[in-house]
Amino acid sequence: MKTSAFLYPWDIVGDPGAADRVAGLGVQQVTLASAYHSTRALTPRHPARRIVTAEHAAVLYPPDAERWAGRTLRPYTQSWVDASDAYAEAAEALAGAGLDVHSWVVLAHNSRMGAEHPETSVVNAYGDRYPWAPCIAQPDVRAYLVDLAAEAAVRDGAGGTELESCGWYGFAHLHAHDKTAGVGLGDAAQYLMSLCFCPDCRAGYGGQGLDAEELGLAVRRALEPMWSGAGAPEAGWGGVEKLLGADLAAATLRWRTQVARGLQESVVAAVRAAAGPGFQVLLHADPAPYRSGANVGVDPEYILSVADGVVLPCTGDDAAREAVLGPFAGRGGVLAANLTVVRGMGGNPGTLARDVAHAASLGANELRLYHAGLASGPDLAAVAGALSG
């Protein structure tokens, strides 16, 4: 099974042995970040550092000045990797070690944009802005994301791309010193907390026959038992319907699905136009269409008619893998099972061989490993052993 490991350019730049170490794991490909959100990351094997603090969302290559001239929304450049083109330098080293390289592009997840341009952010039913979550219904945001995808995906030497957050982002977010776990919401209430009420979305709800003020009131009314402690967390789309009512829930999802599909179609078309034939385009996805986040909720049949395949979150027990892979099975395309191999981040590299076999039995035909740069030495040794077996 074709296997790719996720990496950041800073895992490679400045470390002459890094590319060969990655190749020695037994992977055939690296999925290398070219546009990424803010993060604080370990570099446990780098000869010059142990921590990289990426202070804001940025591209890891020099953006095209002509493309972005005069535009309010444009990519931010990085300053934490000492290289003029960190992506290109890392990609060249990895290719020199015999590895294929695909780009890894994070799209609708950008806290700096939300801080500097708050009008671009998702606004919840209470009027709170989510600065990490650009609203993809806004034309300027959508135009920015389409151009960013085309530029960040199609880098020299890349044979394909994997697009993360190519859809709605919402309430759930690993924020600095996060303090949101005091009330257990469940994914149904998280859907309600992720509904956007910016001017564009208000108009969009109107197109679905909804009054945005009445919808906001219904959302707040549905959530009130959560805040008072009188409500139990609800799960699944049935839980959303229970909280909001089936008709209102369906209308909100129609609007969000329409917007997300428009973005996905435009992004994939722009990437393919920039890359030419043979360039693989995958989306990080979840088979529950109402979900938002890095793995965007999609309809399996639809998304496989747009992209070449999907990368699916498969860390966890057998039931978790069955839930995400089952709806895609037998539909064709690339089904890449994404397994975390960092013990400290909830992964279990010791069971990798068994978990890969289980994912393959469910229809997975490629494998992704998160994350070769973050994993400890023993974790990587376990990965190498599993892939050599």
C-alpha cells in the first residue's frame, strides 16, 4: 500500500540527515506543508533546535507578488525557517532521497486573517466571532482561498496535493490555552455553535426560506439547556434535528453544503488548471456532511466526483475506522487512511500493522502517517518495523 508521511519543511531544512531518515521508514511519499496554520512543534532530531513556533498562518514559499498585488486578503509569509523558500529546499532534499513529494495545503483556518480582518470570520448565533475560521460564504474569502490553493498546491516537484480545511471551519479549534471543555456539548451542539451569521450567511439562509433572526433565536434556545446543565450532549445528525427541529436543520445544511461544494469545485478546478494533467488532488474529509474542521464534512459520492480521493481520519478503534471508511467503500478513487503514529498525540504505532490491515479490509488503498517530524525515535522505529513486515 502506498504510504506517505506528513512533514513540515522545518523538519528537513538545516538537517542533512533528515530526508534519508524519512526514506528509511519505508514510506514512498512525503506530504509536505506548503501553507499551514499557526502551531508550536517539536523537532526532536534536528541538530540545531527543538522547538519551532509558527506564530501565524503562513505560506512556506515566496508568494507570487503579481498574483496578490493590490489585494486585501493575501498570504502571510513566514519568518521561523531560515530559508528563502523552505518548501522548495525541503522538497529537493526529499526527492534526492528517492521520495515522491506532494504538497499539504491548509485553507480555511487562519487566525491572523481573523485578527486583522475580523469581518471575514464566522460569527455564531450569539454574535461571537471565530477568528480562526474564515467564512467561506464570503466572496472575497472564497476568491482568496481558490488562489491560495492553486499557488500553494502546485509547487516545483510536487506530484499532487492534499487540501485540508477545504470547507467550513467552526467552533472546535485547538486554541492556545483552550478553556472550552467545561460544558460537554456533543457534536450536535457543536454544529449549532458552528453556524455562521455573518451578513453573507444571513442572506444565504434567506435563500433557503429562513429568517436569520428567527434562526438565531432558535439556535440560542436549543443551546440554553447545555449552558444551564439541564441538557445532555446529543450526537449525530439526529441529535441536530432533535435540538433544532428537522426542517430548520435541513435548511441550514442545504446552505452550508451549497457553499462548501462551490468552494471545493472551484479550488479543485483552479489547482488542476495550474498543474496540468496527472496532478493528484485529495481532500481531508469526514463522511458526515454536517461536520466542520480540518476534515470537512462531505457527501462521499459527491466529493469523489470532484477530487481524486480523500484522506480520512482513521486513528482510534475499529469502530472509528469503520465509521469513516465505510461510507466511501466501493466508490472508487483514493481512500487514504490517516493514522496518527505519535503516542503523545493519541497514536499507537505499536499496532500500526494491524490497524493498516483493518483499514485495507474496509477499502483503504493508501496510507498516511501523522507525523514523521513530531514522532519520537521509538515511535519511528515502530513505524519502520510495521512497514517492513
